[in-house]
Amino acid sequence: ITGEAVGTGVVVAATGEILTNAHVVDDATDIRVRLPGESEPTAAELIAVDAGNDLALLQIDATGLTAASFAPTSEISLGDEVLAIGYALDLDGGPSVTLGIVSALERTLLTPAGALDGLIQTDAAISSGNSGGPLVDGQGRVVGINTAVARSDATTAANNVGFAIGAAEVEAVLASLRDEAGGGARLEGYLGVSLDDRNDGGQGALVTSVEADSPAGDAGLEAGDVIVEVDDASTAGAAGVIAAIRDLEPGDEVAVVVVRDGEETAFTVGLAERPPD
């Protein structure tokens, strides 16, 4: 299968580093970047990718670029006005700019590659081509990287519900990508459980099964447990647990709190390397 895709990126270093979504460059054999004000594209090299967190780092041969600045998480609040910037629908001319607000913080979202956490929900219009572009505040600081939009289907209506990977998450993943700039995939932590969301109105992720000889099994987790905290952070459902574990690396120890028979129990789990899918 051959084809083309268009996305947006954010300059993160004056020396030509550009951050975009991993799904924008997935399986690409040729990547080109056109900088603002230029008519000709520049060849780009994919130097690191984290598919689980949907971020990829590119390198172009350039110097003297203006790198984006990121807003501190403490300065991002519900109701703040934000702008989504990107090459929506690959329309002629410059990037599109749409206005919205921060609708919610710390959302989680299941994706084909895993799960995303630390997401900012916004009602700023996000379209195909916006992926990898910045969500910025009134000072021009990046508060997130636009990555996904909820769409309506036969049973669900979705209007103006877009998601951006929050700045704190972006900066953490960017540091990891720079450490692994040889182009290899980052090793992800592995717990060894199957999860589902609760259907009784409660919060947490239901453990439906535990792999034999897995970190979770060795630590004492059981099917039927409900995971309510991972490393002192409460979790709303399965997506939050998956994202939290995938953000960690093999060898990391994680504190997991579960509810079992109505009582909370804490476990310390040493993560293993995620096996190939």
C-alpha cells in the first residue's frame, strides 16, 4: 500500500528537532518538512519514536530556528482560551488557527497502540492534518500537542471534543526520545494483567485476568481486583492504568492499590519488559 499523509509539527530545538505525532509518520519511507515562510520542503530523519505515547522526534538540517516554549502545568486551567494550530485538511496556504477553551484536564484515551494519559480536552476544532501541531495559550506557549478527536457514530454523538497531549507529558516523553535518538522504540513497562472498565458506576479498572509468572502475578494481584491507584495517582478506568504502566520502563517499581473484597490493599510491583504484540 502506498500513499501520503500530512500532519503538523512543533520545533523543539534551534538545531532542527521537530516533534510530531507518531501516527503522522507511522510506516513512512520518506518524510519532508516545510517550514513557515519557505516554499521548498526539507528532508527529515525520524530519530526516535514512542508509539505508545503517540510522539515522534524528527531531525532536519537546520540551525537558528525558534524553539517553542511549553506552559507549566500549574498555569493551565479549565476554561482557559487556547488556539489549535495546524495544517487542517492540507488546505492551500498557511496553517489554520481555531479558538476554543480547555474543556477538561487529565483525560485518558485508548488508542490502537495502547493508551494516552495526561490529555487536555478542548473544543477548539481539530481536523485531519492538525495532528502533531500545537495547542497554545494566549502567550503563545504550547500547552499540548493535538493528537485526536472524538467522532460521532450510530450510537454516540460527539461535538467539539478534541484531545491534546498535555505539556508535562510531552516534555517527559521528549526527554526520553532524545535519550533514544538512535531511532529505536522505547522499552515499555509490563504489568501482566487484562483490564476492563467497571460497569457498576464505580471508579477504577477491573482486573479480568492475571498472566502466570508475570510481575502482577508474582506480586499477588488477582482476577477480580479493582485497581484504584497507580503510584499515588487515582485511576478512573482501564485506559488510565494502561497509560501509567506504559509510561514506565522495565525494572521500575510501581505502587498499585487495589480494592479486594471491599478492602484496599497496596502492592509493590517490579515491572518487566512488554513482550512483542
